[in-house]
Amino acid sequence: MNLKTRHLLLLLCTSVFVGGCNNDLPETVRSGLVYCSEGSPETFNPQLVTSGTTIDAISQQLYDRLLDIDANNGELIPGLAQKWQVSDDGRVYHFTLRSEVQFHQTEYFQPSRPLNAEDVVFTFNRIMQKSHPFHQQGGANYPYFQSVDWADLVKNVVAETPDRIRFELSRPDSSFLSNLATDFAAILSAEYGSQLVKSGKLSLMDSLPIGTGPFRFKEYQKDVLIRYYRHKNYWRELAKPEQLVFDIVPNNARRMAKLFTHECDIVAFPRVAELGLISKRADVDVQESTSMNIGFWAFNTEKPPFDNVKVRQALAYAINRDAILQAVYFGHATAANSVLPPTSWAYNPNVEPQSYNPLQARVLLAEAGYPNGFSMDIWAMPVQRLYNPNALKMAELMQADLAQIGVKARIVSYEWNSFRRKLGAYEHDSVLIGWSADNADPDNFFRPLLSCSAALTGSNRANWCDANFDNLISQALLTADQNQRRSYYFAAQQYLAEQMPLLSIAHSQRFQAISSDIKGVKINPYGGIALANAQRDSK
């Protein structure tokens, strides 16, 4: 047995819940895959989060959605729904489900039927209806759906027949179908929900998951690992790995060490500073892709002095973004002039790029009443994400820039889940964070990040609610005409540049380090990672 197989066997057979290797394990180690992840999931229900770390670990592995996104062009394609129709007024959508789609069979749930329309009704009514038995689970917080006003938009979800669903909307919304294709719109099991209601164990819906995806849940050890087994009745082609393990390794150096010793097959978000070292190895490949994302510095606009637009503008002028692009992204990113990447059809090329001008920053601070500066916090993510590969390094560079205009910045960080929880409570002064596209619609960058609804749910990191901005992005959704939508989004981007609730910093390339004998894994520019097609080259 070679070193690589021995390491993989040890990890695949480590188990608290099942007591090590037993008869339920796959027959061959060669069909196992180990993915080194940067953090633990917050939940096993994609409805409840917007965290990329969580979505990567659960959504594409455990669940399916009504619609999918073609990774090559961003177009919507059939998922659990094999076809759909839209009424002329854009207010009614009909979906026809595939037949014989099976839910997971596990130690804790044995389904008696395949997927039907009641599961779709159950899934979305949980988000919309306060009377739904599961609505309050997880604090009744559905951040993505709340940020796009889902409960106000969708009046009814009706099961017309076992395989046909009708969505009735209160108004036209040109992003509606795209939102159904996001990783957050995973379809749950109504039958499993009924079982949990009868047993009084409703919380298990989000910790012992049941979906229709390519893998089924086996076990989770917090901050250690997640284990999945192949879903043997999957409606698509069966997953290539019989067993999938997410090895949770927050430390980047340890993740890379595990990749080099073949304890991990794939590593999430290698630091760009290490790409040269990785590329020299014959046993490891680096995958690179253009990805729709934005790394930004958001100001808590409800806290003084960040409620003053001149202060926000001054802080933006103080930052040397060129230095950040070199020292943090090592040239593998483009400077951002908008939250929208230039590849979006709604990108406004006429927005003036934010310049580096410390003198103008001092003038604006004096005009705002802070001639001698002030003290503030910069919160920096403790994990690497594709939109910000090293937030702590970025914060240090910005700390030095701010000192030049008399602003004393303290760098703050926490463990990842605590970091996100405190952000959601708006405890920060400012934060370095970002966003990755879940679909190709430009609305995906506006409402989840900056709408008033998103401010109420905690996903609007700028805590910014502006009626003028909300009106612009709302008007863009009322028409399906792309030229009309583009005009509203152009105006929204110009308004953001003037009001500066956040400073857009960079659009980064996405990287993934993978053992050279693993095939079938591609970077998806929209949403999380899919591992069902991963397999080891037999050569």
C-alpha cells in the first residue's frame, strides 16, 4: 500500500459516529475523495446561510434545485424541474417536476415516496410562512431570500398535481428564475419534515440533512470532518466517489502540507503567493478561472462617523488599492470600480475609478468635522476566500494608509463562525469581506449586498438602507427588457460611487489546487463546488 492510499484510508475510516471502518463503508478506497476545507459549516441547510464555506460543503453535495446554471455561459437549464412556463404578465410560473427523483435513505430517514410537488411547497413555505412548523428553526433567518424580498414577492406556492407547481407573484421580477437556481434554493423533504414534527425533533432538519443530491450525509465532527456516502438512487449519473470527506483545516499552511503529502486531494483557496511553488510540483495541478466576485471594504453606516458620506469618501481616498492588488492578490485580480464585475452585462464602464489621494482624504475629513482623524476598527476575515485571499494582510496595508491621514485603525478578527455571527449583529465599524455570484443576474450583486431588506437580515455588511438605491434596483426588476434594466443598474452603480457605503477593491481570479490524478472537477463561476464527477485517474 503506497503512502497516498494509506493516508486516504486512515481519514476515510476515522469515525466517531460509526466507530471506524465497518460494513457500511465503500468497498474500495480508490473511490474515496478528500477535500480540504477552510472552515466548518454553520448548518446543513443552504436556506439559512450565505457563507461560501458552508455552501461549498453542503449545497451541491446534498441537494438539488428546480433549476440549474450552465457553468459555461450562465444560462438557466432544467434541474428538478424539467420544464417551466411564465405568464404574459410575469406574475405566474408553472414548473413540471421530473419523475422518480429519490430522496436519501439514511439511518435516520427512510423515504416512502419520490420527490413530488408537496416537497417544493414545503420548502418555500418554510421561508415565507410564519405559521410553517419549521419557519422559526434557526431563528427564522433566511438571509438570501429575505434580502431579495422573497416573502413579499411570492404570494402562493401551489401543488396543482403531484408533478406540477405554480408560483404566484405579487409583481413581475426578472430575477425570479435565477434565484431559484442559486445554491440557497435547495429542495427539502416534506415527508422528513412530517417525521420530525411527530417526534418533536424539528431542529434535526438542519443538522441531519435529507436531500436528493449525489451524496447522502453520514457524519459530522465539528472542526474536524464531514463525511458523505454516495446516494445510490441518484436521478442523475451516480457520483464517482463512493465516499466524500471534507477535512476541515482552517490553517492554510496545514492545508497545503496535507495536499503535498496526499492526505487531501483538493485544497480550497490556496494563497496566490504559493501558486508558483505549487505549479512546480508534478503531482499537483493549479486550476484557475475567471469568477464573478467582489472583494470590498464595507463601512457600518449606522455608526458615527461612518454615517457621514464625507467620512466614507475620505477613507476610500486614503486606500492605495494598487499596493493591495500587488501585495495581497499578486496581480491575479483586477481593480474594482463597481460591485459588479466587468464581465456582467450590466457593468457601468463610465463610473470614475476610485483614486488614491491622501490629500483629498484629509480635506474631506476636515469638512466632516474630523481634522485630527479618529479611531476605528477594521474587521478582517480569518479565512481565505476567493474574493480576498488574505484579509489580515490587506488590513495591515490599510492600517498604514489610514495612519497617513490621522485615522488610527485597530485590526479585529475572530474564529470564522463567531466572526459571521458578530457581523450579522453589526458589531463592526468596518469589515473586509466580499461576495461570489450565485447566478449571472446582476441583481445577485445588488439586493443581497446593499438593499434595505438585506440590512434587516444582517447580510448587508454596510448596514446601509437608502430609498433611492432601493428604488433603482426595484425598478430594474419590473421589466424583462435588458436595455431598460441596464439603465437602472448604470444609475445604481453611479449612486453607489457617490454614497460610498463600501469601497470596491478587487475582482479576483479563482484558484484551486488539486492532485494531478484527480479528474472531473472544474471551478464553477456561479456558486459552490460540485464533487460528484471527481475520480482518480487509473493510470
